[in-house]
Amino acid sequence: MTRIDQNQYRALFEHSSDAMLIIDNGRFIDCNDAALQMLGYTTRQALFETHPSQLSPPNQPDGRASFDKANELIEQAMKEGSRRFEWIHRKLDGSDFPVEVLLTPIPDGERMLLHVVWRDISERKKAEERLRLAKHVTDSTSEGIIVTDMDRCIIEVNPAYCRLLGYERSEVLGRQAGFARSGRHDQAFYRAIWTALEADGHWQGEIWDRRKSGEVFPIFLRINTIYDAAGNPCYYTGLFSDITHQKKTEEQLEELAFKDALTGLANRALYHQRLQQEIKRCRRQGRRLAVLFIDLDRFKGVNDSLGHTSGDLLLATVGQRLSEAVRAADTVARMGGDEFTVIIPDLEDDFTVHDIAGKILASALEPVSVSGHELLPHLSIGISLFPRDGQTVDDLTRHADRAMYQAKSEGGDRFHFFLEALNEEAGRRLTLEIEMRKGLERGEFIPYYQPVFDLASGELTGMEALARWQHPQRGLVMPDDFIPLAEETGLITRLGQHILDLACGQTRQWMERYGRSLSLAVNLSARQFNSPDLLQQVERILHDQRFPANQLTLELTESMMMGRIESTLQQLDQLRGAGINLAIDDFGTGYSSLSYLQRFPLTTLKIDRAFVDGVLADRNSRAIVRAIISMARAMELDVIAEGVEQVEQLDFLRQLQCRKVQGYLFSRPLPAELFEENLLQDPEKHRSAVLSLG
């Protein structure tokens, strides 16, 4: 080397970020600062006094002895002119780290020196490990994953996606996303997806795709935009979940919950839900509706003379004729036995009801051939009108039923309208509204508490607060007598806030007094839930009463959440984000749509008391309760069975491992002083009592 070459080499040697060392006859004779820093030595002399074999663990990752393997690699470097490989070295403090090694022999007169370069690859190894882990996760997950470029061209898929669609990986790469479209969605549907992606960076929802075999199936799809370091979109990822089984479960649940097994018509539960929905819509839009209550006259004689099989055939035929006589927008339901109802919404005038009732009578009165006999059905129809004859489901149904008996008393095969002294009813309602306003000002409305128990431990976990009216003259007024009017007049919002405020304060006092954690559940009305400042109202009460948000559960009905899905989801997300728990009350009596249920940030499902009441005698009720508990467990939701009144019901729930229960078997709703005296002052007594039941 010339003097200049030696200077240049020395500068490179000293200032390299990689560790550089010179080995002569198995000993270090030179190194740069990077080598000292990498190994943790403070002086070159200390390193030079260390044999190279001391800088490695006894064995390398492949199990070979470091000393033997190092000699072999040095020999290869001497023969080949250089050798590059990965190695595990050991620092002065005893910690190991990975490096990439380059060995280069350098002639120096008659001797051969060995030039060594180490590059620390710890971060690279960590990155490789992260990549291996990510690949393992994507390869082992049961959900299909695809990655596309910004032109929506597929550049990567995982094995689950291939299994889901039935394609080989090579058949998918390079194709446009959406190549497996089912044909069930129009172009506007797909445009909405990409519009949401461009605006929000993500989209999720249900969609139908087509497998390679041609089979169309439902999936839940989540699409996200991936951005580079500069914030520019560069990829799309799609996560596919096959929800075929979920859809079938949903259909079975809805079939069990809302269809009459004999006629295929809506059952009583669905009738109540539909009528409630139509009342709210008609009230909002200023429209009218009619309820028809229909009784099959002299049906008992058919059962007694020809048997129940013939009676069932007659009921099924009448149900079919009712469906054919009404409009597509109308709802026909079988209430049980020989009773049917029809909901006729959007009435322009009373003539529409006349026409439909007349068609029903004309079609139903045709002979029916049953077991070789020609039977002539006979019907009596009662009609009530909203808003003239009632404002609630119960009022309209009861008044239509009363009108039906009037038609029956006049000989049957006719329809009769309900008539009532409207001035008397209006006066009663006005008086009640005035008393309610005064009662709110005077603090006459108070919470009663019904306990909730953990079935496994028997422990009291909390309670549901229920509104009661302690009227100075009437005594204790139950919710059914004032809640509907409170909803209609808007007083329900003040009432709901008042009950929540009192219940939070009382429960916090109990927790402090008895040193135990208690959850509090409070029902939300539809008006409260739709209030734009609901979160602020609840948070103010929690702050004023110093009540922990995670101990509060707000209970909503399914019908309340299903009107405007996106705004509902936003409202629920805000409440859940504040730490407040959310429950669906009376689960199974509303829409029970699993596709929406999985989107809502719920914590609890409450099984409706009607299903609990039916588990001992009704196979469908048992199946519904079993399905709800299984679904809640799969979705990691808490589940509470309401209305437990019999030990046999409790035994059935225990068999299904239902987590929590409430009902008259344990306690009726109690005022605060009795709740404290009966349930909080001797917890062991009640725990033992719950465990001993059954």
C-alpha cells in the first residue's frame, strides 16, 4: 500500500459504523471503536487480551460448538478469499446478540491476517420475527384476508381466503377485488362502499359473495385503507368472515320467536312488536291505523266432533284466507287458539277498513273440506282505530276484542267498530297528566329495586331500578298506569332522569356503607335514548352522585335501536366509550337481528320473561332460551334471565349455565329501605337461600 492508501484505509477502519477487527494467528491485534462499543469493552487492550473464542456462546443456534464451527468458517474464508455468514456473539456483560460476519484474509508479507467485519442485525432479526409472527397469524386465522393495491388488484391472500372461496392462491392473485360478486347487490351498493372508504378509510357490513363452485353465501366484510409513512393511501385490506351459520341461527331464532308453528303467520309476540312500531310511526306522521280482532265462531265443536287434527287444518285454512284478503302492507297474526288479529296501517278513511273486513268475511265463509266433511267457517270481527280508540297496543287490542264480542252477540259473521265516550277518556288522561307533573315536582316518583343474583355463587351482584309512583291519594301506582302517558306527553325524559339520579345516589351510599360492589341497571325510554344530549345528562348525574360509570347498565329494547342504525350506533358508542354498560332488555321479542347485534357495543342480553315463563311447557321457548344463552356466551356477553318465578325454571337455567337471574322467586321489586333491610344487611343468608333453591 502507498502512504495515501494506508491513510484512507485507516480512516475507513476507524470511522466505520460496523465493528472491524484484525486477527493474527488467533489473537486480536487491532479493532475500531465500533467493535469496542458493540462488545462493551472500554479499552482496546482489554479486548486484545481476550481470545476470540470467548466472544461466542458455547454453541450456535444450529447446535454446533462455536469453536469448531468458527475454525471451519475461517478455513473456508482462507480458501475462498472471503466468507459471509450469521453468528451469535457474546458481549462482555454476558448477553448474546446476532451479527452478520464478513471474514476476509489479508496478506501481510509472509503472514496472513484475517480482517473481520461485524454488523449488528438485532433489529433485523426482530423485524423478521415480527414478519414470521404476522404471517403465522394470517396463515392460521379462520378469517379470509386479502390485500389489494390502490387499483383494487389483489396482491396477497391468506389460506383461509382461498378455502373460503374455493380458489387456489395462483387463481386469485392479480385479479380485481370483487371478482367473486354474487349478483345480489347493485352497482349503487358497491359505489357506497368505495365512497365510504375514500371518506373514512374503512367500511364494514354484510355482503354476499360467490364461491368457485357457484354457491352464493353471506359474509361479514371489513375493509380498511393502509397508509404509508407520509399519510398517503397505498393498500386496501379486506377481512372476510363466513356468517352462513350465523344467518341460519338468526333465521331459526326469528322463526321460533315470531312465527306461529301451525299457520306460519305472525305470532302474538310479533303482533305486539309490529303494532308498537306502527303506532309510533303513525303518531310521528299523523296517520291512522286499524286493528281487527277475529274469532272463529263455534270452533270448539269442530275439535270435539272431528278431532284436533281437523281443527288444526281448519285454522290453517282460515289463516291462509286472511292473508290473501288483506294488503301486502298489512300484518295477519294468530294470537292463539281460534283468535286472529290484523294490523291495517296508513288508513286514509274508514272505507278501507270496511272493504278489508268485508273481503275477510267473504273469503273465510267459503266451505272448507276437512276429513271428508264440508265445514263452513263463521267469523266475528271487532275493529278499533288509532288514535280514536286508543294510544297503546293494549288499549287498541282490548277495544278491538270488546268490539268482536259485540259482533258475536249480534249473531256473528259480521264486523263491529268499537265506540267509547271520548270526552270521558280525554278528561281522565288530562287529569292524570296534571297529577304526574305535580308528582314529579313533589318527588312522588321513586325507584323500587329488584335484585339480580349470580347463579353460580348465589351472590347479590346488583339490582334493576324500576319507577313507582307513590301517589298521596291513590297509593302505589304501577308503571303500566303512567308510563304510556309519560311517553306520549314527553314527561318520560324528566321521569327517567329523576329515577336515574335517585338510584345512583342510593346505590353509591349502599356501596360505601356495606363495602361491596353493586351494579345498577336502569331502563331508558325511547325519548331518552333519542335525546341528542343523553350522554351529557347521564354523565352529569354520575358526576353529581359520584357513581362509577362501569357499575351502571342502561337497558334498551331492540325496537328502540333498530330505527336509525347509524345514529343508534353512534349513540351507543358514545355511551360505551364513557364506560357505561349497555343491555338489551326483553331480548328475543323484537328484531333480534344478529347482523346488527354484532355491530352494537353491548355488554348484556336480558332474556324476556315470556320465554322464561314458557320453558316448562313450551318447546319453542326452551329452544329460544337455549339459543340466546349459547349466543351470548359465544359473543362474550353477560346474560340475565328475567321473570324467574318457579324453582323448575331456575333448574332449567342452571342446566344451561345461565349466569344471572332476577324474578319473584327471589324478590319482588322493593323500596330502598326494605331492599337494604332484606337483602344487604345479611348477604350470607340470601346467598345460601339462592344456592339452596332447586
